[in-house]
Amino acid sequence: MENLEIPLSDEEFVAIKQRVYKIAGISLSDAKRTLVISRLTKVVRGLGLRSFSDYVDFLDRGADADQVQTFVNALTTNLTRFYREEHHFAHLVDYVGTLIENPPRRGAGGKPRLRIWSAGCSTGQEPYTIALALIDAYPQLKRWDFRILATDIDTNVLKTASAGIYKKTDLAGLSAQRMAFFENAGPDTVAIPRAIRELIAFKPLNLITEWPFKGPFDVIFCRNVVIYFDRPTQEKLFERMASVLSPSGFLYIGHSENLNSVNSRFDRVGKTIYRPKTAMGRSAA
């Protein structure tokens, strides 16, 4: 009996949607009702509560920061893979090649500086792909002040990302050359090499709250993240990203996303690839 899902009334569903929107900016559609029930039933029962109404009251009156985080973690969706939307990484490699020829700024110890932000990094495949692609193309980056910031609101996926251990099945579809980048970690697992892991800082971040950094980033990946936000939240997010992206940098977004109707600070220069208007004036594509 305890394994049965808890019924969710219309009023309770609205209350949950309002709270996750207020906390994380996530806009749940009516189609997500089944997802809410399946993911939160275990949480509600684990707290010894009988209904979603009791859970909403708990969130409002007695939940601590960890319990609020559990609520958010349960309602986030994480879908990623290595080298997903490969054209982005091909473009990234070409762009960084121009920076290597003419470094725009210096960092620690006078070394050429390169900063990349993976916003909504999920279980880490995106930032690790960024690092692997760039180090493979330009080994000299190991001598640069090169760092990748990888953030996500879901603390559970960040634990997986930080560990850098994946199932061998997660490498399905990769070429033998790319599979060779990974280290064997067991009969069914592979590991990200330590030298690659050390380039990346995984940090929890709620994108609608204050950001503990000012940039500038040379590149921002924010792919398949804003599809969970409503239009006003998208507008604010991309406005803020424009303020921390280098004037000559690039923003990569998801295959189902489009900035043209959301923010006027960017021009499209390729398939889901954008650049600040101040870098080039009119769009090149």
C-alpha cells in the first residue's frame, strides 16, 4: 500500500507549480502532472506525510534548505550525453583556435586566460566534452589559465559529475578515437582522466538567484535549460548572460531553443550559436 502513488488534486498541483516557479524559475506545464506525482510521492512518504497538501504546508512552514533542495532536485529533468549537438564543439574548437593565435587577456601568472561556463551541466558530460575536445585539439591549453565552471541547480547530478565515473554504455556512438580518452574504471565503467577533471569546477547554482561571479566568460553553454522557463524568466536570464559574456565570445543554446524573439543583445551566427551584437553588428547567418 505504501508504494502506491499519492493522489494529486488540481489545487495541490497548482500550489506545487507555484512553489517550484518561485524557488527555481521552473515553469511546469499541465502535462507534467504525472511526473510530479511519480517523483514526489516517495519524498512525501519519506517525510511521513499523507498528502500533497501536507507537503505544501511543510515546504511553507518547516522545510530547511536541504529539504527545499530535495524538492527542486525531484522536479528537474536531466538528459545529456557526450558530444551532444556536435556542431557546437566543432565551432568551439575553431573559435578557441583564434584565441590561441591572439589571446585576448591574461590570467594567473601572466598566462593566457580562457574561461568557459557550462550552465545546467547535469551529470557532467557537457563540460567534460568541452575539456576533452579542446585539450585534444590544443594540448598547449594545459599551460594556459584555462578553467571551466560547470553549474546546475540539482545537487544530485553534481555529485555524479564531480566523480567523473560513467557506465561504458554512456559512450555509445562515440568513435574509437574518442573512447580512448577515457580511463578504464571497472568491468562496466570508465573514468574521466584526472588532468581533465582538474580543469572543471562543479558548483550548485540556481540561475534565477544572484550569481557569485562577474565574468567575463569567453564561451557560455546554456543548452536545453531555458525550455523549462517561461518567457519573462528567459528574457532576464539571457540579459544577465550577455553581461558576463565577453563581447567577442559565443553563447551556445539547445536545439529546440531560439533567442531571436527573447533577447535583442545577441545575433545568430550559426545553428543555435549566438554572439553579442557589439562583437559584429549585423548577423552573419
